[in-house]
Amino acid sequence: MFRMMMILHSVIATTLMGMAITAVLAAGMVGIRPIVMAAAVGFALSIPASWLVARQITKLKT
């Protein structure tokens, strides 16, 4: 399951980071600090999200 989680993490992290950065830029916060913070939050949220998705996929397989 860990290997599947890491594969999913690369896709989920990119998506969540992109969504967070887009939200920050749409809110008008055009500085390096808000953009980096949004990317860090997206990365941090992608870890449990990828674990949950991997767990659900492994449940379907068994």
C-alpha cells in the first residue's frame, strides 16, 4: 500500500498545490510568501489524502 500511496501522492500533491496556489493568486495575494505557504499547505494535505485513496483502492482489490 505504501508504494501505491507514493505513486498517488505525486499526482494528488501536484493537484492540491496547484489549487491552493490558484486560490491564493485569485485572492490577490501576489507575493512569494503566500504562494510558498499555499504550496506547503497543499503538500501537507496531500499526504493523508493519498493515504486515504490508497486505502480505498486496496479495499476494493480484496
